[in-house]
Amino acid sequence: MEELIELVETKQYTRLRQELSDLNDADIAVFLESLEEEDMLKIFRILPKSLAADVFSYLPIEDQQMIITSLSDKEAANIINNLMADDATDLLEEMPANIVKQLLANANSEARRDINHLLRYPEDSAGSIMTVEFVDLKENLTVQEAIDRIRKVGIDKETINICYVLDNKRTLVGTVALRYLLLSDPEAIIGEIMHENVISLHTLMDQEEVARQFQKYDFTSMPVVDNENRLVGIITVDDVVDIMQEEATEDMEKMAAIVPSDKPYMKTGVFETWGKRIPWLLLLMISATFTGGIITSFEDALSTCVVLTAYIPMLMDTGGNAGGQASVTVIRGLSLNEIQFSDMFAVVWKEARVALLCGLSLALANFAKLLLFDRVSVAVAAVVCFTLVAAVFIAKIVGCLLPMWAKKIGFDPAVMASPFITTIVDALSLLIYFQIASQLLHLT
């Protein structure tokens, strides 16, 4: 990397072009990302045409937009024409309509047809992420004819490891692996050696479900069909890796009470980051006023036993942490389809038992600490420990129920994660704390 940067700084572009031609496409993209925009565009322009489109597909969407809008119409058309249709569609979906119109106008008819075909599917559906570059075969071809066809058209396809067998109506009737073709009798008929039990995806299937199907069957590619079971595209495992990363990032942002963003952290401006974070912070701040109201309503009771105030943060934090543990576990189980809404009672029963064990363990440890180190009365220690058990129990029940209810009514379970649950548990814990204190300490 240092040598390449030195070549850029010394403007040895001929040698740099030769050095880059020997590197992997993804490594060239990483190198380009490390450059300033002016240098990135300059170096991209000196790449061989056959290499430029491949490198372009590995760049972040922001850099792709910057490059494509800086190129001439002819250069931009060359990139669009040589990109895989799904990569070109991802780029155009993020660009202004006037630029999309201009790029499509300069693209060749085949690329334009494929991109328009993908653009009509809903965002985050199987149809929107599939590619139309696949090898299809007819049932009546011989193995030798099939291999000849692969040699002829396979160079521009996403993958040739699996070929898809279609009838005259383009209905998917089977698949055949390239290795079987190479090992079969050249005169054998494709319809006789193909695998007929085909597992396919529907064009409108959500991308999260697509990822689950790949995980379930361990395929490297899967066909995508329409309502008539006609083959319209394929999805490959490299797209699924991107989906899994995108969905995991989105869930983590929601669980941290942040509006999800498509941009990398360093590519997101200060005001944009502020805009993503402030809505939930405002909502949680307003909801936290209930906690303050509860403390205020018991202000007189607290004044007669001030020591109780010292344990409010510990009770609230422990309840929030307990609820967070339950919610994260359930949210992950829901996302992996390990937990269904029908499992609600089983989940609650399990979390209830876990909550009692955790609560009692914490209470016993805390009781010893209160008597030996804090030297409070047994009555005060009992109030704190009883509340601790109740807070942990309620937190874990709330933490497992809210995500399941959210999933049932159509919301993302990740929304019901730690910050939201903590606010609810804090209020409930305080109410229980003061009620127990009032009964055991006879506070007025």
C-alpha cells in the first residue's frame, strides 16, 4: 500500500497501472478508498476498461456515486454495461432521478432491460437483490450441447457452477451442476440427469428470509421465480453475506435506539448522525419523566428514611440490565426463527425461572453486602433485596414479551430493546420499591 501511494505522489501512473493490474479487484478498491477524491478519480480513470467495472463494484456506494457522476457519458456507460445487473441496480437506486435517466439512456439495451427489470421490485425483496446473469439450459439438450452453450455464454454470468433447466415457457423444472455435466456421458440428455427437486425463492420474499434459506440449505446460489414459477434471476451467496451484515447492523442500531443509516460511520456527517439519534433520545427522555414523577410522589416518605435513596440507581440499573439480557436473547431468537409467537408461554415460563434464580442470587449477595459493609438495618436490607428480586423478575418478563408482541403486530422486535425496556422497568421497579418500603418500614 505504501509503495502504491508513493507512486501516486510521484505521479508514476504507467508503473502504477501495471502494479494495480496484478492485484485482486477488492484490494484495488481498498487502495482507492484510502485516496483523496481527486486522486481516486484520477487513478480509477487509468485502470484498464476490463478491470474498472470489477473494481467499481467493490467500492462503497458513496464513492461509486462520486466516480460515476464525474465520468464522461461514454465512460459511465462502459461501467454500467459491464457491471452485474444487481450491482448496477443498487447504484442507481441511490442516485437522483435525472442522473439515473441519463445513465440508462447511455447504457446498452441489454443492460437497460435488466436494470429496469430489477428496479420494479420492492426494496429489500429477493427480486431487488437478484441478478439476471445466469446460465439456463433446455431439457432436450445433450450434455455436450450444454457444455458448448456454457462456453459460449458463461463468461458474462454471475456463476456457472449451477445451471438452471427451463421448459419452453421458461418454467424452472430442474438444476444441473457443472461437475455433473463434466462427468456425464456427452450424449446424455439434460432432462434425464437434472435434479428435479428444486428449492427456489419468490421474487417478493423479504431479504431476511432469503438469508435464512441460504443458511438452512447451505447453497452458494438459489433461483428466484415469479408467481408462475418462471425463472427470473438468481441470488448468490456473496449477496447474502451483504444482507446479513446489513440486517445485523440495522438491528444493532435499533437496539441502541438509533434510526438505522445506510452510510458507514465515517461517511455520515455530524448533523445527519444527530438526526438519527435525537428522536429516540427525546422519546426516552420524555418517558423517563414518569420515573421522576414517581420519586417526587414519594418524596415525603423518602425524607423519613433517606438511606433508601442511595439504592435507587442500583435497583434501576440491575433491572435494566436484566431486561436487556432477556430482550437481546429473544430478539436474536426471533431473527433466526428459533422462536415463534406460539412459543410465548414456553419463553415466559423459562425466563420466569431464570429471573427467580438470578434475583435470589443477587438478593443474597446484596443482603450480605448491606449488613456487613453498608451496616444498614435488617429491615432496610430486606426492602432492597425484596425489590431486587421483584425488579429482576419483572424486567425479564417484560424483556421477553415486548419483542414477541412487536413481531406479532408487524414491528421490528429490535425496536423493543434495552433503552425502551429499561424505561419501563425503571418505573415499575421504583413503584415496587416504595410500596415494599411503605409496608415494611411503615413510611408515611
